[in-house]
Amino acid sequence: MDPAYDVETPEARNHKYLKKATKKAAVNKKAIPQTLIMALYRDTYDCVTRILAHYKAHAFSDIMAAARAVIIVGRGDVRALNTADTVADVLNVLRVDEDWEDTRLLKEIVNYLPKDARTIVAIILLYRYNSYLYEYEKDVPVQDMLTKDVSAPDMTKERVEVKVATDMSEYSCRDCKELVDMLLYNSWQCPRVEDLVDVHTGCTTVVFLIDKAFTGNIIQYSTTASSLWAFRELRVTRVRVGHFELNVVKLLTRHFKEALRSGLTGSMDFVGAIKVCGN
């Protein structure tokens, strides 16, 4: 294989360093330094972008299509994209080089590439990075995810409070991300949340800001199989949207068995929605 695409090149040595640091941190009960995971992302990003650049015009139109789809949902400047001539230009417009906490966009762009050895290497690199990111996020308290400088109220946003039966000292960034993915995104079909604005102590309550246009989804989909399954998996006990409150314990008592039967006869992916298996 071309050394430029070898996962064991010197640029990838931070992978091994992080693995050792993760084990040492677990023994000493210390958090993994953020600088280390960011350095690892930079190494991974540089390797993947070199692979992307190899395809040039061959897959550039597909990569541009993926980028335009992302911009439509509010990320990046479409005018800047119109002047992008290279893969590096596209990634700079989308600020992918800064997005060390979420590689979904980079993975989506890689998926547009022709299926060959280089693509497989890019996927492996992202998989390895995400496995280390997962370990890092398990050690980071959820308070570190709070959105900075959320000051002036946004009239287009609504507060959503989700209470879970887990003490805040045991609730991590990874737990919060799973809540966003399983509940807000998959079950309620809301856009991925960027604004986590507050966390209440005791039985943890996390507070998000979502677009008001999607608040009806929470009420509409609260008794579907996917929502109720997520409630159980994530130990959710209460959801509050503006002035409307869902008593999740009562919802599960009344509707869970019925939803479970409908999910089994429908298209519900229970295995994919199980937190332990997903991990």
C-alpha cells in the first residue's frame, strides 16, 4: 500500500499515544487532555484529506453535492462554496477541520468516494479516531458541553428540558450525545441540537434550545415505539417543552407494551436503538 495512506505512518503515532494515555487516565482516575484528542483529530483529518484530494475531479462533483446538502441545513456559506475549486476549499467552507467532536460530515463525504483501497483506509482512520473520541467523551462531564455565550434570547428557539434518572456526577458528554441522537434526532426528527444551555443537578436535567418549528414533533412522536424505547434506554423520566410537560413514567406504563408490539411488526430497529449494543 502507498505509504501516504498507511495508518501506521508517523502522523498516526498519536493514536498509540492516546491509547496509552486512556489506560493511564483510567488507572489514575484522570481525564484525557482535550489537547491530545484534538491533536489526534488533526492527524486523522490530514490523512483523510490527502486521500480525498487524490480523487480530484473524479469524485469532486459528488463531494460538492454532499457539501451543498449540508449548507442547506444551515452550515457554511453557499457563496464561498461557489468559489471552491478543491476538496480542501470545500472542507474549509464547512469548517470540518475544526469539528473534532463530530466526524459525521467527514464520513458522509468519504462515503461519496469510489469503493477502493484508499476509501477503506479513510474509513478505518475515522473509525479508529471515533473509538478514541468515544472513550474521551465518557470521561468528560456533561457541563463541559454547555454552549458558551448564549445570552440574548432567540425568539425562534424553544427550551426543551429532559430529565434522566442519573446523578449528574455520573452523566457524561457521551450520555448526552446518545440522548440527542436517540431521542431528539431519531425519534422526534428534530435537527441535531447545537445549543445545550443548562444542566440541573440531582437527577440530571439537560436543557436544549431547538427550533420552535419542531416542538410539535416532540408531542406528536412521544408515544411512538422509537421514543418510548429511547425513554427506557436513556432512563428519561420527564420532558418539558415550553409550558407543556410529559410525564414519561406514566407514558411508559400506558403505552410501552402496545408500542413494543407495533415496533416488532413494523420497521423498528430495536438492536440499533439499544444503548449497550450501540456502544
